[in-house]
Amino acid sequence: MNTDTRKLNGSEILIQCLIEQGVDTIFGYPGGAILNVYDKLYDHKEITHILTAHEQGASHAADGYARSTGKVGVCFATSGPGSTNLATGVATAYMDSSPVVFITCNVNSDLIGRDSFQEVDITGVTLPITKCSYIVSDVHNLADTVREAFTVARSGRPGPVLIDIQKNATADECEYSPMTPEEFFADGSARISRLKRTHHPSIGYPEIDTAAIDELAEMIYASEKPLLICGGGVVRSGASEEFRTLARRIDSPVAITVMGGGAVKGRDPLATGMIGMHGSQASNMACDSCDLLVAVGCRFSDRVTLNPAGFAKNAKIVHIDIDPSEIDKNIKTDLHIIGDAKKILTLLLERLTREKKNDEWKKYVFSFNRETKYDDPENGTLTPKEVLSAAAEILPQDTIVTTDVGQHQMWAIQHFKFDYPGQLITSGGFGTMGFGLGAAIGAQVGNPEKTVLHVTGDGSFRMNCNELATEQYYKLPIITLLFNNSTLGMVRQWQHLIYKERYSQTTLDRGPDFSKLAEAYGVNGRRVTDEASLRKVLTEAVNSRPDGKGWVIDCRIDIDEMVRPMVGGNSFITNFMLY
């Protein structure tokens, strides 16, 4: 252990601990309670700070950075409204298992509980949407709290952690000794044991039940109609290669959840596409007809299972997940294996020494592959397929795609073929409109060599378009592809199908002119109404990336364009199918 002990104030200790963890980028917004920290940050040019337009934008940027780089994201905010503005971003990261450490500062300890200016119990606010939350009132506890927070965020099932530091702890001094993450957990078993008791069941990596893996191998060999579901846990655990090898070895079709995008290549001949409410017919029919369903890193959310009572009704269901709280929560299983997906799949592959062939089963499943049909566009509008096909052809194949939430999100997932984990960044669990631009900023900062495409709708873009100021200032050449149908499209679709076309408060017959808005922020803005113009603008946008100037491309589509397919069956939507 390093014995270079120094006496430092809390703000310097915080910065030193972040450096210990390998942090080189922070997203945030300053304010009174966190000023001591920002004053010390001024001296540390080895850390890049990205000043966003709003704390929510910072939270999404830190999340996008984490998902696209595999590192822990870091976000700063001040007390009161600064910290509560993070709440949506914290919940978004929590639902999608994204490792982000949120660091806020609060009023002095002697002012806590007095309704002081900009005081709020932010740990209480975020307790249900973090893996754990910490309050630091004593500077002597600060260093180990930061070290522990990073361990919790990245360990087991990843997720967000919040540290709220009272202002006096950022000014007080104490002895500080550098410590690497490895040194901090030199007595790892005791620390991990305590964390599991006090914070979250998915801390660390549980011992794997090898007998259950033996049983699963037997079930696979006995199966004639297997189906694999690739969930976000495959992405988070870095198990993509093992999962792909499993699919090839047992010759199984693979359905993909929203969060599993990229873990299996979209062009893989075994991939059936997205599963669930807006999933492909091949995926949903395979789920309905399979005799063995193996879900890896999948929560079995309502958007996947639709009607739990009838989900995979002909199959034995096997669930592999690192979080024991997810087992049998939504779907009752015949077998489950708790642990890290990469380790479990590695052990399973050791037992599956004989390759299988399922030609007749695959022929049946892929007979349902069909291209989504769109009506011919009206003059002055484009179809979703025209927009996304042009983007897929013109942009580099390794382009990172972030989305907001709504129809455009489903269209993007349906039409893009994602090739690697972290290529798709979307709010799958929480469904956060306004997520995409902040996430694109984080992804572009973390991957400056790659093209970043932000796919959004006019409803979502209105929510956080102020982050165009961040994009412009830091010279981030993000391309925003905006589906403009002058409505809250997904909600209107429900109103059309379920509420007898009673379009209550979903029509957006108002400004702004998005191309002019982009220009006002110093970003290139264009409106396109035909495919030729779109292709020309996209080509210009890609070729101009070295200029460091972003683009907003306003694509006009018909107000009644729908996401197909749409399969009913849950409490939200009555039973029907739209293909």
C-alpha cells in the first residue's frame, strides 16, 4: 500500500479518489454547495469536465459515456434543485443497469433539517432508484466512501450510486493516503460480505451452481425447438462472444430484447430480431412455439412477456441472471442459474461439446420473417424506412446510435443492424423522453473517433434540446435525425387503436422550427421532405465531421405513421395484433 500520506481537505481528497478510480471525464453543473469541489477541480487539468446546460443533461451524458465505454460514469451537481434535477437520470441508469456515480453536495451539517436554502434529502429521494446512497458528513469517511461507491456501481449487476457530501466535509482536512482499487479490496471477502448485507443483493459475484449448469446442458440436448433470449445482461457482463458461440453450437434462433441490442449481431443468420410488443413476428412466434427458452440477462419485463400467463406456454423456461431478485419475479422458471453471464456461459460451453442442428425448427421460425410495409409517403413526407435505410447506408457501420423514446426508438431498433455491445444506447426500462441527446454527448466524448447518431422525435427533442449548446461548445459532431410528425406519435398510435381516435393533448401543432433552432445554437440545421435531399444532407453531415459541428436534420413524416408490429396482451393494451 502507498504510504504517501498527506493532509488534504475534503474536496482535494474527492478529486484524488476519482483519479485513483481512473476517472478522466466528469459531467456536471456547479452551484453554491459544491463550489469547494469545483475550486479544487480547477487545478486538475488531467480531468475533463463537461459543463452541460442542465443537470438532467449531465446525468444522461454520464450514463451514455458509461454505456459506450464500459467505464463508470461520473456526474456532479449541487444541492437542492441541482440534485433533484438528476433524479430522472438516476432512475434511467438504475432501470438499465448502467454504472454511474452521482456526486452531490449539500448544505453544512449544522444546517441539515432546518429547511436551509437549497437543502434537500437527496439520498432519501434517490434511495429506491440507486444501488445505494451515501451521506458524508465527516471528511474522515470520505475517501473510503468514494472507493466503496465505485465498487458497488461496477460490481455484480451494475447500477447508479449516489454520494451526498455535506459542505463542511468538502472544506475540513484529514490525512489522505492513496490507494488503488485492488488495494482497497485486499481484504475483499469481508468488505463484499458487508456490502451485500447492507446495500444490494447483486454486489459481487455469487458462487455458481454447477449442478444447474449440468441440468441445463441436458435440457438443451433434449430440446428440439430451443430459443435463446439475449438481454442487457449479456452486454453488461461482456458475454457477447460466449453467447454467440452458444447460439451457433446449439443452432438456436436468438430473440433480442431492446437492451440486448448489439450483443448478437443484427445480421447474424440466427437472429430473429426484437421480441415483445413491437418485436418481429419471427421472435414472437418462436417464443410461442419453442420447447425450451433460455433467457440470459433478461428481466422478463412487461414489454417482453406481454401476457405472463401465456408466455412461452409450450416451453421449459430457464433464466440466467446475476441479480437474484429478478428470478421468478415476472415469469416462473423451470430452472435458474444465478451469476455472471460470462462465467456461466463459459462453463456451459465446456459441457456442450457436441453441436446440434435444428434445421426444421429454424425453417419454421424464419418463415415468419417479413419486411414491415409502409404506405407510400404523401408529398412532402418520408417513411421511417426511407429515413433509417439512408442513415444505415451512408453512416459508418460502427456508428453509435442513441435514441429517445417513442415510435422513432422502435423504428431505429427495427431498421438498424447493431454489431457490437454499446452500439445502441437507449432508455429501455424507464422509457425516458429527452434521454438521447445527453446520451449522445456522453458517447461522443467517450468515443471521439466514432460517428454518433442521435435518433429522436419532435416530442422527445423538445424536452432537452438545450443540450445543443453543450454539443456546439465542445465541438461534438453529433448527427441528430429528427422524426417530425407534429404529434406524440406512440401515444397517438394508442389513441388511434384503443381510444377511438380521441386525440387528447397529443397533437404538436406548434413550433419551433427545428432547423432554425439548431442554427441559433450554432449547429447545422436542415429540413428534408424527400429521400434524395435526405441522402445529400446525411452525406454532407458525415463528411463534415472534422469540422466539429453537429447537425439537426428535421425529417417530415406523416402524422399517422405507425410502429408495426404491435402485439397486445398486457394490462396496457387489449388483445390484438397489428402487422
